[in-house]
Amino acid sequence: MRNIYFIFFSVMLSCIGCEWHLRSEEAMVDHAIVIDRYDRTEALFLTTGDVSALGQMNTSYPEQTRMLIENLLQLGHVNDSDINSRFYQYFQDTTLQMLIADVKAQYADLSELDEQLSEAFARLQHLLPKIETPQVYAQIGSLDQSIVVGNGMLGISLDKYLGADYPLYQRYGYTEHQLRTMTREFIVPDCLGFYLLSLYPLATGHEPTQLEREHHMGAIQYVVNKAMNRKVFQNEHVEWAARQVAQAHLSIEQLLK
């Protein structure tokens, strides 16, 4: 009888373990993020003038191309008759061609970032169940914005993450603080931070004070730390946000609003 009970108990533990493992895998699948390599199609057109690559940009990536040309580079309207020529010529600058080559070399493989983003967004959605996971893609800008957000999409400008010692950054006079964040390690935290800012902008009903802005950013960074499961950001405003949660018993949603 004791042997029968032992076997039954062992089978039950095994089943529970399997079920937990399967549910964990299902949860990760729900949040799985694979960065769309728009940058590769973009680079092919901008380095060779390949017409088929341009066609793919306009048909497979119409919104990404519009945001890049109109919002990021501000070259004009995507429907302008000469916009493709303008876009191509803009990137024929030697410096920008070097930038494209260096992005291609440093970011040949993004699988590690896919995994980090998937895990971070899974944690974020546990903290904020109502938010949706964006469509994430990589692009090449011209040292403009690092992350762009819009219409359920999140674009990573890989040219802004080539390393603190990247010679071109030194030439353009980025500050030491800026350089520390222009590395691969900051891509995922920046994605989370900019995405949260797009969902929870500072709304005060009046012109916000500098302290209100800093506290709001501290709240964003506090949540990013939680989603990253490590202290990426450490400053007095993040500490303020932590006190609000601990002492005022605020939920994450309340903190961000």
C-alpha cells in the first residue's frame, strides 16, 4: 500500500511539474518578440540602390518607411515624387555609409536581444496586464532618435547603439553621460522606457514643473528596473518612486498616472 501511495504521489508531482513547465513555455510564447530586420532591407537599398529592396520597403514596411522618412529624417512626405531619390542621396554621405557598414557588422545577430525583450515585456505585462506588446523592428537612422514609437510599433535605431567608444560619437561631441547609454546593453531598457512614456505621458492639467518631470521619469525608470529585473537606473527620482509604492501603497498603474 505504501509503495502504491509513493508511486501515485510521484506521478502527481511529475504531472504538476510538466504542467508548470508547459504553462511557462506557453507564457513565453505569448510574449515572444522577434525583432523585424527592416534595417537589412533599408541598408540594401541605401548601399546599392537595389530597386527590389525599395519596393519591399514600400510594400512590406510602409509604416516603418513613412516614420523613418517623415518623422525621423524629416526629408519630406513619403508620397513626394522625388522622395526615393532624396532618401537615397541623403545616405550617400561617406559618414552615413560607414555607419550602415558598422551597424551591419555589430548587429549581424539580434537573437540575444529578442530573448531579452521577450522576457522584459513578459514581466512588464505582469505588472501592467492591460498593455499590449508592440511590433518591434530595427532600422538605421542618421544619429537622430534612438527609439521611435507609434501605431503599435517600436523601432530601434541601431546606429545609436554602437558603443561608448565608437569614433563617430566622439566626433559629434556626445557627452560622457550620453555615451554611457549608447551601448547594446541599453537597447532593451530604452525600448521599455520610451514605450511606457508613449502610453503614460505626463498629464498634470498645467505646465509641469521640472520636479514633476523628473518624478515622472523616475517612475518610468522604476518600472523599467522592475521589468528588467535589475537596477538599470539608480537616482534620487527612482528612489522617490520606490517610496511612493512602498509608503503610499500605489500600484504600478497609479504610479505611472
